[in-house]
Amino acid sequence: MGLAYICQCHRFLTQRFVPMNLLSGEYECKLDPKGRLVLPAKVKGNLPEQSGNQLVLVRGFEPCLVLYPRAAWRVIHEKVMALDEFNEEYRQFQRNFFRGMTEVELDSINRFMLPRSMLRYAGIEKEAIIVGLGNRCEIWDPARYDEFLIKDQQSFSKLAQKFLSSEIPPLAGLAA
């Protein structure tokens, strides 16, 4: 392996994988009668310190809710706010993207309130699944979550190949 290849791989990894706390796993949870959900301890333990107990809850593109640590949300917020407000399509996107956005705070036992309008949007009633996705978590109704999972492992394998296999550059002089 040559130094140029090592440098190329290092640039690839540092450009795409910024060091951060990884939110991961699937957690089955129950809402309390007031519509509060306890954030699993493993998820709470991986929240960036600078976010504290402050989180941002938004509607997902699918029928779920998305929970961001405040630091991760700032990056997305800045991108969306950088769009030209004089462009009708951008305004429409901003309006729909920020619709229902809510800042939530964890209480002393790591619970946070899910607004009724958000629960209706995601179809969540008494039970939920929290899924860690790196910089964010999705909150799903268990039945709906299952509908959106890929059931066919061959299809999943093809997606993995499509999105992941050609990312790291091959060694110079070796056939791909």
C-alpha cells in the first residue's frame, strides 16, 4: 500500500465520517398517559454534551417523528435557512420542513413530551419504537415501522452494494 492510497482513504473517511456520538439501536418504548416517552439510557448516553437535555423533534418524510440532538439540528437548520427566501419552491420546502418543529427537553428521568399533533402524524398511540440512525433517532408506531423495513434480504444486499461498495477507492494496480 502506498502513501498516496493511505492519504486518499484518510481524506475519504474524514470528509464523510465526522467524529460524533453515534445514536444506534432499536428500542421498544411505551408512552405514559400524558404522551411522554422515556429516552433509552443508551441513546441519552450518546447525546453530544453540547446538546445537553435539549432536543429537536420534527415530522419525518415517512410517517414517523425524527429526534435530533440540538447540535445535529443546527447543521440542518443552517442548510435549510440558507435557501433563497425569494424562490417560491424554496419557501414551500422551508414551510413544510419546519412545520411542527418542536424543541423538547428531557426531564430528570429522561422523559420528553410528544405533542398530540405529532403523535397523530406518526400514528403513535401507546407504544413506539425508537431507532438510532447515527446523528438522529426516528420514532415510529411499531406496525408502521415494520411496513417500511425491507423484507427481502437480496434487495437489501443490492442497496448495500449500490450505496457502499464503490465508496473507498480500490488499491492502485488491482482490478476492481
